[in-house]
Amino acid sequence: MATTSRWCSRDCGPRCPLDPLPPLGPGLVVGMSLLEVEGLHASAGTREIVRGVDLRVGGGEVHVVMGPNGSGKSTLAHALMGRPGTTVTSGSIRIDGTELVGLPAWRRARAGLFLALQQPIEVPGVLVEAALAEALADAGAAEVPRRLRDEAAAIGFDERFLRRPLNVDLSGGERKRNEVVQLGVLRPKFAVLDEIDSGLDVDAVRAVAQRIELATSEWGLGVVAVTHFHRLLRELRADRVSVLIEGRIVASGGPELAEELERTGYRAYGVDEGAA
């Protein structure tokens, strides 16, 4: 007789893809991890985009950063992860007291940070399994194939795509799902999601959001989700919502703030309706 996992409401048979497994990533333990961003200024090229952002996200929390096009959301995400081409000019980014500013992206990943890109790139010749096994070489790489299959099943990502070079010949929506599969395998402390909902249909947004929300309780994932649209919040419950305008956070509140933005847009913050 089918049994139901304590992590989901589906009858998945004797083994649910979402049953908890031991953490694989570096030092990833459910607990009181803390991401602190203070006075962050960052530039893309020679232009300052992020102008003094403060964020504080605990393990298991979802902090959503909303803003119109051109408000600096992606630059903020890239600055947190240390993506080349984005330069932090002042301020601090810390995970559990460890300063990340000045560290390369791979060191930030080792500290427990993950970035799901708005436009994931193709990596010809490199299988996703090989990339993840290398990332987890010191923390349980032997479990990667099974975890990949389980995470793919959890969000309806076709296993055939796991046998292709990373993101090669995948649609935009499939690449986004692939990012979430990798997130589930790596199990970082914090995930920065750069418009993870763009390019996904309604069912895919639901599946992805449910997997991310489950991760907040499964291993204490803290989430910074940057998005333009409210639809992600219909599926992913936010603990806090902030509004980013011209590189500055101009308002913060609970989920009701996102509902207000859906009704009014960004006009209250001096943004022309057409620009948003």
C-alpha cells in the first residue's frame, strides 16, 4: 500500500522523492544561519546601480525583493554572489559572520551561497552530474546521481535533460528548473533567486515554488528571491517583502506589501506605470 511522505501530501509509493536525505553541501545544518548585507553599493561597469542596500535573512526565511525593470534587482543578486562584471564598491556581505566581499564566487559558494541566474548559461561538454560531483567532492559526491533523479522528479524535470551538457538545447523554462534541481542537490545555506519565475508556466512556477518552500523547512534554506511580478508570491510564502527602486530599498513589510504592489504598481514610489 502506498505511503505518504511527511514532507509532501502526495501518495508517492514506498519512497517519496522529497523524503529528507542527509545534507551534502559544505557545513549545511538546519539552524540559525544568518545572511547580513549592510550598506551595499555595487557597480556594473562604471555605473553605480546598487546604492546602499541593507538586508538581513535568517535560515528558513524567505525575503522577496520586488522592483520594476531597471531597478537594480539583478545587479544586487550578482553583487551578492560575486559575479564577474559586478563590483562591490562599499558595504558588507556576511554569512554567519564570514565576510564575502572580495571573495571569488566559488569561495562564496563554499560559504553556503547559491545564485539561480535569470538567464542560465550553456556549458557545452560538461554534464550537470559531473559539475555537481566536483562541487561536492569532499561532501558526498557518491549520492549525486540519486539526488539528481529525486530532485528532477520532485519538480517534473525530464531526466533525459540530466544526460545533456549543462543547459545545452534547453528552453528558458527548462533551464530554470535545472537551476532548482541543482539547488536541491547542493543544499546551500542561502539561495539568491534572480527572477526564478520568468519563463515558467503556471504549473512550473507552482512546482518550483513548492520545492523552494519545502527546502526552508527541510534543511533551513534562507531565500532572497528577486522578482518583478507578484505571481511568485502566490505560491512561495514570503516572510518579508522589500521594494527596490533605483538601487535603494524604499519600503519593507510583510506579504501584504506585495499584494499592495499588485493593486497599485510602483506609482507610489515615483515610477511611471509604463516603466514597471
